[in-house]
Amino acid sequence: MPTEILMPALSPTMEEGTLAKWLVKEGDTVNSGDILAEIETDKATMEFEAVDEGTIGKILIEGGTEGVKVNTPIAVLLEEGESADDIDSASSAPAPKTEDKAPESEDEKAAAATPAAASAGAGAGTTPTALKGSDGERLFATPLARRIAADKGLDLAQIKGSGPRGRIVKADVENATAKPAEKAAPAASEAPAAKKADATVMPAGPSAEQVIKMYDGREFEEVKLDGMRKTVAARLTEAKQTIPHFYLRRDIKLDALLKFRSQLNKQLEGRGVKLSVNDFIIKACALALQSVPDANAVWAGDRMLKLKPSDVAVAVAVDGGLFTPVLKDADMKSLSALSSEMKDLATRARDRKLAPHEYVGGSFAISNLGMFGIDNFDAVINPPHGAILAVGSGIKKPVVGDDGELSVATVMSVTLSVDHRVIDGALGAELLKAIVENLENPMVMLA
């Protein structure tokens, strides 16, 4: 029967998006991997690929439509031998939403009550068909995958799906070995106590009508919130309301680092590489997370996850909001590699060309406002990170040396915002100490 193509969740925070432009039209034949449309998420404009092959039978949502909810049917895909008449007969009665659909049996009622069943197929391109394995476990497969499996005499219960939420797609049955597949571990997003931030929830306070009334008679302009600004507002409100922040502050003497940086930049000039202070900060934080591994952790609802690699996120300001692209394995990369990668990520972030995997994850973040002349500030933790380092500008100040002599040094103030559920005070102090030592002794970072 005809298969519905659903509005996908193309980013972790996406609740709705704009179906910017269709790249196919009704009657077009598509194959798995073909680009169907361009969709604007809360973070970027992304291409949406077909999961299955077939013919575009009907486009349900026109290009340019804003506010399309995730999992809303946007088009109908026809299999071989099907026609538009099949769409009309299948849609003669309004189809109920997935969460409201009445199960046909007691087993289905029980399965539909579970979080996995309720969310199965979320973010997928087409509506999955629910089957049951020999042990009663619900299986999800696309109609095309089902048909190929039947033709080849394959038992779908023995095939591990590679589609969204483990759905079995065409490639899985074509490459099937018929060996029993290990049961996949629950996705982090399906952890019992994990909560998904609702990007449509706005900060508490007076309603729009109440605020507008306060400024009756005064000239103002209403600014419509785009998806990114709504997401930033919702996530930061959630972060400040739910994360028990505490703050650790240190001053860092930068003179040795600035001298070392100048020497390196002269040597790297022929390669077109110019290291910034921020590159050193990224490296220092990444190495500190390896030195203090208990602090390299995130909060996961009802548990903590301790990470092995140092994946460091860096806040990048863009028009209307910010991105936090993640530099993975930052402790293993050279300063020049980190500098090049950071420049590339920042450029594509400002152009809103980052893919979700480039700004999701990490255990630690850096927010640097020093280039704006800010002496110091407190940053808000980006869930699920365990901490974020707020970096101020380097300022010449009088300091008392270890020998008691007064001198002038370039001093940078930093504040470490810490999630007390993940990192206790002493552990946070140990992490910040390691960061300071790396920055005040920069040559150690190359050892």
C-alpha cells in the first residue's frame, strides 16, 4: 500500500521546521538516497534523502510551508504497480496520529503503551510497518524491505535494521546474512528518565499580550522568533532551571603563552597557519579532561556517562543565536590541526551549513568573549555537558611573583561553570587547576 513520507527530525532539538523546497514533483521516480527536499531546521538548511524507492504519488505539504511538525506526512510514495487511486482509497478516512491510533489486539495495546513503540519511526522518512518477531518483539520494516524479504524467503526477525530507530530498510534485506542479530542497546534518547527539551516552550513570565499592553503608546517593532532563537530560549531556560550550577574562578598569566604563540606563528607562517589564543585554550581543556578523567562526564537523566575521548565544544556566535560545534578527540590533535578545524567549523556555523553530528555531543564547552573586551562572565552550561569555561580578555595587571617582587603581567580571567550533579567542588577545582597549568606552561602541551 502507499507509504507516507514524514517530516523528519534533522536535528536533536527539532520539533518543527520549514519545508523550504521540493526537489522532486509528483510522478517522479526516486531511489534510496535521492534528495527529495530542502528543509530548514532550527539550526540549518539541510537536504532530506529518500529511504526507499518508488514513485512520488502525491505531495501533501507545499514547498515554503513553515511550522511543519516532525512526523507530519508531507508526501506519499507509491510502490511498483500502485497508482493515485490507491492513495485515494487509503486516505478516504482521516488517518489518526500514531499516538492516538487504536491497536487492533491486546498485544498491540501493550506494545503501543511503551515509549519505544510510541516513538518508533520518529525522524524517519517513511512510515514503518510494525511486525512481530518469534519472541513477540515488535519489528519495524518498510513495505519495500518487507516485500524483498518475502521474495528471498528471509525472516525479518533475523535481520538487524539500519534505519531510524532500528527500522529495517531495503539495503538491510539485500545484504542480509540470515544470522540472528544481537538486540540493539536502547538509544540514549530512550533512557527511562531522559527528557527531551521542548523547543516550543518559551521562558516563563508575562504573556506577549501583557507585555505589549505595558508599552501601549510607545513605538516598537515586533521581532518574530525563528527556530534557532526559540531553541536557544527554551534550552537556556531549561538549563538554568534544572542544572545546579556552581562557579569556580581563576586568573591565568598569559605571558609565557603569548611568547610561545608568537614563536610558533613565525615558524608556521610559511604553511599559512596562524594560531590563536583560543586554539591553546581548546588544547589545554582537552588535555585537562584526560588528566582529570572523572570530570570528563555528562548528565544522562538518571545516570552519568564518563567519556574516554576529549570532545570539546566551542560556542560560535551567529546571527540570531549560537552554535557549539564539537572538536572530537581534541587532546590527540596538534594545535595547527585544531586551529584549521575550528576555523572551518566556525565559518560553516555562521553560514548555517553544519550537519547535526558536528554540533551534538561533547562533555565540555568553551565560551570566549575576550575578543569583545569582556573581563569576565559566567556562562550557562549546555546540557548534557558537565561544565563550560567562560573566558575573558587578557589584561595587563600588577602581580606579585613567587619571589615577592611586584611586576606587570598579562592576566586572563576565567570562570568554570559546573554541573554539581556531575562534578563536585574539589573535582571541579582539580580540573580548573589542570587547565591553568597547561596554559601557563604551554610547552607542556606539546610533550
